[in-house]
Amino acid sequence: MNSHEIKIAFNEYNTLAELSIPDKLLCDEAVRALETSHSPYSKFKVGAAVLLQSGTILHASNQENVAYPSGLCAERVALFHWGTAHADDPIVAMAVTAHTNDFKLTKPITSCGACLQVMAECEKRQHQPFRILLYCIGGPVWEVNGVQSFLPFMFFEDRLIQQPSL
């Protein structure tokens, strides 16, 4: 038997004021994205803002459906939009935040496994990682460089990609 240990590294900022101006603005854009959340069932709004290399910012929010598994998280809404309309413009950073009137959030929310796997696919697609900012409104911000820290055993199987015939 071999024993292994996995460690992750992330930066924690106590408040939004500690961030660089571009990162602060991206977190503000994620808060703005909360306005379009359709979350009548959970009452848990999630907003995402994605900064592209060109300076374009994409906004997205969670979209629930009464047929529960038919909804989609803010992160996947944003990343699928990037993939369909902006895939030639690499992602630099993504900010995610949440809000609910039902209780006070005291730390950043983390993305679900499905969203992390989509982030991993986007990083692979653009051949480079992007920074992820998890922002707790009125609280700390966690900054991670690339999804690998969240998902050290992410699924990739390069043999699934068919090679073109010559």
C-alpha cells in the first residue's frame, strides 16, 4: 500500500477591499448577476461573472425548474454561454457569489461537482487554467488558480477524443 496526500492552495481575502480593482469589479458583476436568478424553490440565488481575455464580461445566474433536475447552476450557465458564443476568447477569471434571505452566508459558497467538471473541461478546451473567485457578500473572498485545486481527480480520458482519419 502507498499513502498519498493532496494539498490545495488558495488565497483568502477578508473583504472585497483587499482585492485588486479588476477582481473587485468582477465580484461586483457577480453580485449584479444575482438579479436574474430564477430560484423560487430554493430561494438561494447564485450569480457568476466571467472575465474574458478581451475584457468582455459574461453574466449568468442559477435557473431553477419545478422539475428539479432540469435547473442549472450559474457557473454552468456562464460557461456554456462562453463555449457557444466566445470560445475563441479565453477565460481569465470567474467570480461566483450567492445570496438568500433565509439565512446569513458567512463564507463563500463552493461550486458543485458538475460545475467543477465543466470548469475543468473549459480549462482543457482553452489550454490554460483560469482564476476562480468565490465571494461571500460582506465577507471573505477565496481565490483559486485553476479548478485542479477543487477537483484533483477530475475525469479526463484523452482516448475518448477521436483522431481524424488520414
